[in-house]
Amino acid sequence: MKKLSILFVLFLLGACAKPSLPSIDPSVDFVASLNTADGTIDFISTEQKVLESWQLDASYTGFTLVSDDLLLLYGFTLKKAVLIQLSTGKQLATLDVKEGTTFAYAYEENIYIANGKENTVTLFNKKGEALAEAATGNYPMSIIAHDDNLYVVNFKDEILSIFSLDLTEKTTWDIPNSSHGLFVNGNELWLGGHGAGSSPNRVIHRYDIATGELLGEIETPMMPVNMTKAANGHIFAVSHGSSTVYEISETGEVLASLKAGANPFAIETFGDNIVLAGYDDHHLYFIQSGEVANKVHVGKGPFQLVVREASK
């Protein structure tokens, strides 16, 4: 009877354990799409085929790679962010966050969580432990690190907050309201955005990264919200208001443009391709030499992309 009781307890524990997601081979390169309209993630190979699909169990609105084998998932309405090991599909840790997570950014051993309800950025380690927290402007939403500084764009404000990596505040810059999308280009910080009300943003702003001085603007209508750098050194920006991808030189000259996707928000570099996520048409577009070379159907509402190139 005692043996049967032990077996029964083990059965219950096994039945209640959180099931693993399909594993992802640690040696495989991929671009992954978080599809927020149906709660899925699709992993796409270098052959531009779907490697694996995950059905998620919560309303996750964002994700980021913490390492080649760790993926962080978070949601605006959720009080927990989770760290998933890709090679096993198992949840390794949870981060206690408050409702309102708008963005997560991983840099070296640090994980930074922005919260648009609390107006804070919190620093976590890979074990899920909170190490520090700092107040920001209104609705922090974009984060990038460079040279021991952390740059935080406050979407519903007119300031960019700058912290040290341990979240000691250093200074702020004046920026346009509804800014979003950061990219470091040499000694410059490029900043995109939506614009506000009846005045959609039409430009990428170029700032001196050391002083915050506005150096110029790059015409990229409408609503340039994300940027990535290609292997040839050119920067590609996606303007979701016009469903247009702009190819820009490192000196800020617009070289070409391409209409692609339906209401795209995310753009990444994957090998020799620029990958664009069409939110409304549920496709990833693979762009080469200024043309759409291929498109891959994914889940509904691809909103964010992450890239792993493990073989490099």
C-alpha cells in the first residue's frame, strides 16, 4: 500500500508539471517570429522553412534572446516573465514583474525590463533575481546599451533617459514625443518614432551619442520604428505607416526604398537577408538586393523578431 501511495504521488507530480515546448537544436541558426494575435512563436531556418512552432500558454507581447540558449518571454498584462531554455523547451526561471511590461533588453549578463505602468526599468540577472530599479520618464519602451550606458526612450514623454548599466541615472536628452526604435551607428544614436495624433513622424533623428546634440534627420515616411544593419554596412529601417523599407548609408543618405509587408513593425538581419514581419498579412519577407526574394507564412500577427546565428 505504501509503495502504491508513493507511485500515486509521483504520478500527480508528473501530471502537474509544466509541459516542455518543442526543443530547438542548439547548433541551428534561426529567425524567430512572435505572433501576438494567436500566441505562437515560429522558428525559421536558413533554408527559410519553419523549423518548429510553439503554442504559448499566456498573453506574451514580447520576447528577446538572453543568450543563444535562453529566450525571455513577457507580456503587458502579466506579472511574470519567463526564461525558456531553447535546447530543452523547459522553463528555467521566472522574473517577478508588475503588470505593464513594455520592453525587455538583454546585454551581457543583464536583463532590463521596462514597465509602462510603473514608469521604471528593472535590472534582473539570468536567475530571475531583481538587482536594481530606476525611475524613468512616462512609458519607457525602447532600450539599447552602448559603451557602459543604457539609453531608454520614453514613448509618452519628451525625454530620453540615460543610465549606467547598474541603473544609476546619468542624464536625459530632449526628444520628440512618441519616439520609438533605437540604433547605434558609430558615434551616432538614431531614433525613430510614430509621431503623435494627426502628425505622424516622417524622419529618423540622428544624435551625437556623446552629447545628445541633434545632428540631422533622415526622411523615411511614415513612422520609422525599427532599424537593422546589413552585412554590407547599410542600415535598413522599416516605416510601418507606409509599409516601406528604406536602405540608408552609414552617413545617413537614403539609397533605396521598397514596399513590402502589411503594417510591418519588426525588421532584422539574418545572414544575407533582411527579414521583415508583415503584421497584418502574417508573413515574413526575406529581402535581398532590394527585392523580396521569398516570403514565409507564420502565425497571426508577427510583431517581433529575434535572430540566433549560433554557427558564427
